[in-house]
Amino acid sequence: MNPQAGNVVQELDNFMANVQRQMPGETEYKAMLKAQGFFLLIILPKEAASLKAAIKHWGDVLRGIPTQCVREDKISKYENGNNRGGSSQYWNNVILKINSRLGGENSRIAGSGTIDYLAKKGKVTMFVGSDVSHPGPGVRKPSVASLVYNQDQLGIKYTAITRLQDPRLEVMADLEDMFHDALLDLIGIAHGPVTDIIFYRDGVSEGEYDDIRNAEIGAIERAIEKVWLTHEKIKAGKFERPRLSFIVVGKRHHTLLFPGSQQLGDQKGNCKAGVVVDRDINQPLITDFYLQSHSGIIGTSRSSHYIVLKNEVFNNDTKALQEISFALCHVYAKATRSVSIPAPVYYADLACGRGTFHYAPSVEESLRSQDSESVSSGMNAPFDITPWQEAFQARHPQLKGNMYFL
């Protein structure tokens, strides 16, 4: 990709037009675009943030074509198949993302009784991750809210819904609508009602637990009620409403776990992956636990803190929730080992981070410039989210069910 190209969208469209001319006909061309194995591999220069944003907007929003960007300085370390000093880990990571974007599985949970229970015939479990990311201090732009949910029974493949909301608002403003759409989508995929919902919420401080419990759990329950009252097949079958478990996952805490002896720790002196602490140091008024789900490479590993605000799926059995949370830390598509938080929570964070890609190139800069002018013309001017929402574009329908956010 030429970094000096003035119109990246036009250049990509010209490339695809050339591809289409080489196809036997339009039917074959459209079939190729819809095939799971089709994607574009794009080589970028070392510094190309704006170019990448334009490419991702073109692929994710305008055309619905999966894209994988690689850096020129990374691949230049290889020549004629020979390693010229670079680490093969870069290529391993690229392949992991490509495989997942094309519908493949990088890992699968095995030997978990809880997973077997949730995946047994007749059950449809919905694994959800949600997050809200905020602009930096002094930056006037909307917050980004994302909801990620599984597309298969084992919680390996996911898709995302992303919306904008007022800056600094931690409660997900459109959660009811987002979850309603996600629930209908999974019901259609499963050809039957969802029976269990395990919902992980990222990035909530201790002082916001009550707000999240009242607002977000209420929004989820209203969305469930709406589907159960309006979906013809569910109404006809008189299915029970799904059970809901809602867990806040946090890493911004000051609790460090250490093994009681050297024999109980790993080679780095950290607790081994899978260690759970659910008594003695926990909070007295809420159900919570600490899970050390990964092995640290350098330094002291930090556990994740799980705050259980609702647990209907396992009838308030925290042990089963600990097991499923640990299991989901092993299916993160961008890693070959367990990570610190469950995969759907990680994916929600990634989806939020791609908020800029939902605007046409240079639109965000223009909106921020207009807002700055309105602020300079009047003190404490209120933030107007309307032009941002009008410019914001959802991901292309053709990428529904695709892990484009990796």
C-alpha cells in the first residue's frame, strides 16, 4: 500500500475492481467475497496510523471485506524464507488473527465439566463481554460502548456491536437495544431459545456497582422480556426465560497474590495459573473472588478481581463460575496461552478501541475541530453528541459473525 496515496478508499476500490475483472462473472465475484477464506493482506510502512484507520474503515464499514495489516519493518526481517534476526512470534500472532477472522478455531476448551454441562444438548449458553472506553483527559469526544457475544456453543467465536454515548458515562446507555439485537441473533443461529447468559462487564469501579446493577442488569432483563413476549417461536413453545449471571471483572486493584512456598509457585515466583482466592481477603458484603488465570512472563503477575452481582446460571455456586471464567481465559484468539481475563471481556475492549475506524477518514478530526470552535465561542458549552452519531457507521452487515475486531 502506497503511504502517499491521497485517497485510500479509491485505491482499494480500484484494486477490487481489477480483481472483479479477472473473475468469470459477477456471480463468481460475489461468491468469492462471501467465502470465509477471502481476505486482503496489506503491507503498511512503520508509521501508518492514519492509513490503517482508512483501510479498516473501508473493510469493516464500507465494503465488509476482512483485512489483515502487517508492518513492512516486521516482514523485512525475512528474505527468501530465511529469518534475518526477527522473531517468528510476529508471524504466529498474525496467523492466529487471520485464522480467527476466517472462521477458524485456534483453541478449544477440553476437560471442563462446567463447559460440558453448558454445551450439552438442549442448552444454548450466551457468553457476553461488555466495555465502555472514554476519551483522554481534556478531550471532547464521545465514549465508545461495545458488546461482544458468542456465535457458537463453546464460546470460541464472537461478534461485536458498537455504539457511541455521552463522554465519561460509564453505564451503557444503549445496552437494552444492543442486547436485544444480540439475543435475537444468537437465537437465530442456535435455532432455539437461549437458556443461560453469562455476562462479563469490564472496567467498573467499586463505587459504581449499584449503578451498574440497577441500570445494566435491568436493561438486560427488559431486553429478555421483550424477546420472550414478541418472538413467535419462543411464545409458541412457552420456553422459560434464560438464567442470568452478571460479573464485573477488574484488574485495577492493589491485591497481589504470592505462593506460600517456592514449591507452590512457578519459575518466576508467581502463583500458578488457576489459583483462586475466595475467602479471608474478600469483601464482606458482596460475592467476589480473585483469579490468577495466567502465568506472568516478567515481574509479578496480577490477578483479576471478579465481583458477582447476579448468579442464576449456577444457582449462586461460585465454584462453577470460577471454573467457567478460568476456561474462557484459554480461548483468547490472539494468544497461545491463557490470559488474565475471559476472552469476551478482552474482545469488548478491542472493539471499543476500534471506535475511530467507524468514521470516514478525517471526520473525527473535523468534528473535534467544530466542537473546539463551539467551546471557544462560549464558556462551558455542552457537548453535542448528535453530529458524532450521525457520522458514526456500524460495521458492515457482511461481517456479522466475523471477528473483525482482532
